[in-house]
Amino acid sequence: MKKTMILVLLASFSLMSAFQAQQVKDNSLTKKEKKEGWVLLFDGQSTNGWRGYQNKEAKEWTVYNGELICRKGDFTGRADLITNDEYENFELSVDWKIDPEQNSGIIYMVTEDNKASYESGPEYQLIDDLGYPEKLKDGQFSGANYDMNPPLKHTVKKAGEYNHTVIIVNKGHVEHWLNGEKVVDYQLWTPEWEKNKANSKWKNVKTYGMSKSGHIALQDHGGGVSFKNIKLKKL
């Protein structure tokens, strides 16, 4: 009898947990998140709040089934997608998935004074770690601060599955999280950061990493990447 009661209670608990999980819809905020100051940067239905880098056409970006998708293929206009607003100290939360053999990034503290968004802001790398057709360097794996800080752990899921990313920027201190694990931790503008920059592809790019605030950019590296649940809290 006791065993039956325990099984019934466990089944009820499982059903309740499943029901609660269903209540947290994609591209929405819980009451707790709203109270904590989180805002949605993607409403799941449109690109409101976003535009092409330097106001360029960005026809490859589309919204379908609650996902913000950068499509592969030939388009007359391609560009990174950036937020209308700029941010300084923040916590950014994003879910993303990458197609096989594809590459993209989330770039933060972006200004529009350069040919490309990544020439101003650091890049959180998104890539098919296992299936990318070229040999990857340490600073090119998912979660890296691209070509500056390699990930401490490899926690990315296989291509086609959603990953959860958190980027924290607070008074020059930056953390990259991937699927619940901290994979990068660095401080901007320190001697160590200067040394890393001098040994990277950014060594001759004076503007790289120098802005203390800026836009958030979703990189178009040929398409094949999708995003959802993009939310931010100012710190």
C-alpha cells in the first residue's frame, strides 16, 4: 500500500513539473524575471528592436515559428543584425542553435564606426565544434571570446540542438556561460587583455574592445543559425 502511495505521489509530482514547464513559453518573461528587471529583446514574432548593421539591408534574417533565423543562400543584402539600443553593464541570456558546418557569433559593445561589427566589440563564438570543415584553433570553439580567450570547457551540444548562452558585462569584467558552465572569464583593458590583443587578429585594430557600451549584434557568417529567448537585464 505504501509503495502504491509513493508511486502515485511521484507520478503527480512529475505531471505537475511537466505542467509548470509548459507554462514557461518561449520568448516570454516570468513574473520573477519581470520583477528582476529582465526585458525581451526578441518578441518571437518580428524583428522589432533590431536593424541591419549601419542600417544595411538584412534580407536573410527572418522570423519563423518563434525563432529569429539567419538563412543561408543568395540575398541582395546581407548584414549583421544589431539592437536599436546600446548597453553598458548587463546580463544577456540567449538560446541558439547552429546548422552543421556553420559559424556565427554574438558580438557585444558594438559601435558602427567600422566596416564590420566585430572590429569594435568582442565576439562570443557560435560554431559547429565537431563538424566544422576547417581545423579550429583554441580561440575558435563555441563559447570563446573569439581569438582572445579560449573556452575553459567544451560544453556545446551537437549541431541542430539548442544551446543556452549567458554573457555578463559589468564594469569591464566579462563572463561567458554555455549550457550552465562558465567557459570564459576576463577583464577588459588590463595588461593581460592588452597582451592577448597583441597576439590576436585584432592587434592592428585600434577600435577593437575599446567601447564601454554599444549594441548587441547577431552575426551573419553566411547563415545557418537560429536564436530565441533573447532577454537582457541591465546591471
